[in-house]
Amino acid sequence: MSSRDYLGEFEMVVMLTLLHLEDRAYGMTIRQEIEQRTGRTVSIGAVYTTLRRLQSKGYVSAQLGAPSPSRGGRAKKYFALEPEGNEALQRSRQMFAQLWKDVPEPS
């Protein structure tokens, strides 16, 4: 990926949420955290679609936790930001900072 490729808004929201949640980042907690922090309703499908896209880009990794009786023996899939994902976030942050530079405050 070249330095000219930037993240979409929801990709950035998901990746920043992974940073906030640290080792507690699985599908439902990610969705809940996004809704709490942004005030917008998010479908779990949108979260998983974005996570899969970020995984295919090498920005996010996934790891299965231990099976849980409360989940019918199924394991949670935990997600983490990879170093390449952090670099992509920083590129996007710098790009937005540059775009906002010299934009006058509304009067």
C-alpha cells in the first residue's frame, strides 16, 4: 500500500476503537464502544465486514479466545491493531491535519 492510500472514516473508527478496547476487542464490544463514543447506531455486520477488510489489508489481526459455556461452547474472536494498521492511522491523521491546516474557524 502506498503512502497515498488512506483509510475510510469507518475503518478509522473501528481501528481507533481497537486501540481503546485493547485486549477486550471482539465484535460486540467493538460495536458497543463505537455506538457509545460516536452516538451513531452501528450494525454488527458493518463491524465484521470492516474488520475483514482491515485484516485483508494486514492492518488488523484476529485470535480466538477460550470457548465459553455461556456462548454454547463457542469462542470469541478478539481483534488487535497491527503495526501496519497503526502506520495507516498515522498517515490518515497527518493527511487530515494537513487538510485542516489554514482552514478558518467559522465566524
